[in-house]
Amino acid sequence: EEGLAVWDYKTGQLPSPAEVLSHWAHPQLPAYAAALTRRPLTDEAKRRFPSLPDGKPAVRGGYVALRRVRDLRAAFLREPGRGVGDVVLSEKLGEWERAVTARLEGPRTGRFAADPRPPFLGPGREGACAFCPYDKICGYFDGTDRRMAEEEEEA
């Protein structure tokens, strides 16, 4: 197929397509796609990689699982819930950029509310919270962060 492919090597669990494309919890592949499509090629890049297309190529991406050498496997990222058709990451960049911009708005205004990705969705689906020892003080579960933000907006 035409275009480029980017690979992210993982030594642990591979993220689900929803974690990458809906929750934007693993930003590496979209960031790599942005780097490949949102720039003119430098002369050095053209010299070193003459097969790189100039312009805005279609960029697909996926993961290479590195658990054991004999179990090495690579798989392109697929749409959540579909299982068919590789995701063209370069077509998702607008959505990814809006999500990144929204996530940075709080810190840019001095608010650092807990925003775990993937989010807590209930018992057995703890998302990023499953690995965090600070659940009693972060304000995510009791709404402290949200109340503080609302009070600041009203003031």
C-alpha cells in the first residue's frame, strides 16, 4: 500500500485500539504520524531516506510486541470494535490535536486536575487508576478537582 508505517515497540501489554483512538491514552503513534505529515522534508531527510514521500502521505501505525523473541509479533492498529481495516493515523490527527489541546487547557490556566487515561469506568475497569497509589488524595473520585474548577469559573 501507499504511504508510510510507524511502529511502536512495547515490552509489556499492548494498548487496545480504544485506548489509543478514543481515550488518547497512548499518544506515541499519533505523535509520530503528526511528525511525518506536518512538516516539509528537510534536505537531510530526503538524502537519507529517498523513498519518503514529500507532502502529506497516508500514515498507518501499529505495535510490535517484544515479550519474547520467539513470540515477536507486529500488528497494525485497527478501529475499535471493528477488527478490520487498518487505521490511517494521518486521518485522525485533527481529532488527536483537539484532544491534546483540550488536555493542556487546564495546566495552561494553572489547573492540574487528575485526568487519568484510560479513565476509570467502574469496578474491574479501573483504567490508569489501577496502578495509582494516590486514589485517596487525587480528587478524581470525590469530585474535588471538578468543584474547584467550577468555583474558579464562577469567580
